[in-house]
Amino acid sequence: QVQLVESGGGLVQAGGSLRLSCAASGRTFSNYAMGWFRQAPGKEREFVAAISRSGGITYYPDSVQGRFTISRDNAKNTVYLQMNSLKPEDTAVYYCAARFGPYSSSNKFDYWGQGTQVTVSS
């Protein structure tokens, strides 16, 4: 079992930045690919970013490419999401997720955090 706790959400103006953190516990963190997803009210959950177990490979959809950066610190059992040039359409609850083994483009993850709210005002 892996427990994930997100933090760092909040209210920011358009064009601003936020950094989300996700602290993991319970199993060997470096055995898990990590991802970030988001869900806005009335919308489906959306993939935001993923990172390989070593941190050497990252994945982004076009909607955040160049604005968001995922990183991880395996010594601290933490994954981060640096979000720059935020837009009102980035407003959502952001979730951290863990997948045992390598990342898969199927975006099937085994464990999920409770989420943290990000609100971008125009």
C-alpha cells in the first residue's frame, strides 16, 4: 500500500506560479512511476504529467507542455509539479498518483492521493 498526500494548492492570479508537492509513504518510492492528474467541476479527469521511476523521463500533454514541470526526489519520497504561466482553465483539483513499475501511456495508476485545489483567477 502506498499513501500519497498532496500539498501546495491555492489561489493564484493568471500568469502566476504554484508548486505542488506529493509526499509518498508505505513502499519503496523509487519502484513507482508517478503522475499528476486534474479534474475540474463537470469534467473528466485529465492527465497532466508523469515521471519515470528514476526521474529521467517525463511526459506531458500538449495542454501543459512548456508550462508545467514534473520532478521527483527519491531520497525524500516526494514528487513535485511546478506550474508556471497559469491560466484560468488550469483551475481544478490536482491529484498525485503512483504506479508500480514503469510508466505506461495507458495512464493506469495504482494509488491516488486525496487531491489539492488549484484556483487560477483571471
